[in-house]
Amino acid sequence: MSLKQRLTDDMKAAMRAGDKPRLGVIRLINAAIKQREVDERAELGDDQVLVVLEKMLKQRRDSVEQYVAAGREDLADTERAEIVVIETYLPAPLTEAEIDALIEAALAESGASSARDMGKVMAQLKPRMAGRADMAEVSKKVKARLS
């Protein structure tokens, strides 16, 4: 079953169950997917849907940080609840050992030796880790490894 179909099925289930918070988040996800499809004039596959979900997740995490800094725990809690729902549609996250192994493999394949080669390494890692790791953290690890 495709990710879009799963979202549609879950939306129907949330409607039947009267789960308004979950329903709202699923509707936000579907709206973001539909917006991207309209912008690109193309049907999105699972890979592109994962990119949309990752973007939404990053936005929510940034919002949580800003709300906590401003002392608005009520809004931060709402964002955290949305993060939990969005994460259910992402693949299982990679472990630290798996991330390190993928970084080592990418370094070996690209022949990277300095920080100037970081773009090549990240270009190889991004498709392999899509939706399964925080790319900002991966970037920090690669930078530390290359310097």
C-alpha cells in the first residue's frame, strides 16, 4: 500500500473514531502533499511524500524550540503531538551504528578527504537516509569526520 493510500485510510479511520487531533494532522499532511502535487503538476510517489513529511517534521521541531524559548508550553505540546502523528508515517529510524556505517561507506565511495568534499558525501547519504535520520545531525558527523 502506498503512503498516500495509507494516509487516506487513516484519515477515514480517524473520522469514524472521532479522533479530531489525529484527523487534523492527517489533513495537514494531505494538504501539503496536494499543494506540492499542484506546484509540480505531477503525482507524488512515496519518496516525494517522505520529503514532504520530513519538511513538516523539521518545521514542527523548530516551532517547539521557539515556543519553549518563548514560554508557551501549551503551543509546544500541540506541536509535539503533531510530531508524534507525523513520525508514524516515516520509516523506522536508523541506529547510531547504522548511520556511522553508511557515513563510512559514503566516504569510501566518494573518496572524500577534506571538508570541501562534504557535498559529495551528503549527496550520497541523503537518498539512503531519507526519512530515517536527522540530516542536520548526519551533516555534523560527516563534518567532524572530514576535519
